[in-house]
Amino acid sequence: MFQAGVPMCLDPNAMEWAHAWMTHGPATDKTGFIYMLAGDTGASNTDPWATAKTADNHWVETGSHVMIVGAAAKTMARAGYQKTVDPDPTKPYLMWPSSPYEHLMIPVK
């Protein structure tokens, strides 16, 4: 998710969540927001630490989007958003479903 040269903006709660993810620590339940309005270059939707696309890691590229992390994402996930390893990134979906770091991806135009 955090890729060199790809701009993003994180609020303090999202920074705490990102630190937990990057250090393999326990994910926070604090609701946070991440903005990637320039889009991304893709990430595995099954392995939170994958750094390259492989045949089995369900790589997904999302254009401009906002992410919601923490407790709100888990609550929203139960509201019927896509929770598949191969989502349609033009519609809201859950990234890293069923992992401690699952979060909601919301495309924006």
C-alpha cells in the first residue's frame, strides 16, 4: 500500500494504523482516513506485506480513492461492501478482508 512516489495523506489515527501494519503489530480500532487521490500502483489483496504482483496474491489497482481504517471500516464491512479477494476497484470494497488490517477502499472520481 505505501509505495515510493505515490502521494497520500493520513490523519493521526490512520498513521497509528499504518505503523501497526508496517511493524506487524496489533491494528488500532481508532477510525482513520487515508487519501490517495492520485491512485496507486497496486497491492496484493491477500498479503498485506507483498511488494510485487504474483500469480496468486490477487493484485488490485485502484484509481483515486479514500480509505477508512479501524473500527468504522469493520462496521461498514458488514454493510454489504465487496469482501472478495478479487474486487471490482471501481466500487467500494474491503482490502485485506478478514485480516487485522482490513480497511474500506472507496474510489473517487
